[in-house]
Amino acid sequence: MGEVRNRLENISVYGSSASGKVNVEISANRRVKNIDINPELLSNKEELQDHLEIALNQALEQADKIAESEMKAVTNELLPGGLGALGNLFGK
């Protein structure tokens, strides 16, 4: 599992608000690496919050997908055929 965490820490995913005024980079381990905010948004708190929410949620969704994929890969390495192969152990 430590190996998976290390791999996820080195994978970057990105999120962006629709207008591109806020861009975020997080690791697939869900740790924020960078937030880039267009200066236009600094005078409008509500709009900035909306853009941050969109960009962060988009990046977090990507991180979750990558983490799930990495976990499946590890499971398949440990149990050839994945968890579904466990049924074969009992003659099914």
C-alpha cells in the first residue's frame, strides 16, 4: 500500500473552472500542489469561491478515479484475475 501512496503522490491531476480563471493542481493522493487565480476574481469573493469549488471538485474527481485504478492494479497483481477469482477457490 505504501508503494501505491508513493505513486499517487507523484501523479498530478488538474481542475479548472469553466472560464479558466481558476486552475488547480493536486496529487492523485488528494493533496493540493498549486492554485492559480486570475487577478480579476480577487475583488469578487462569491465568484472566486464558485470558481475554486468547480476547479477543486473537478481535480478531486480525477484523483479519485486514478486512485481507484491504482488500487485495482494492485489487487490484480496480488490476486491474478482480481477479487472475482476468489469464487474459483470454492469450486464456483
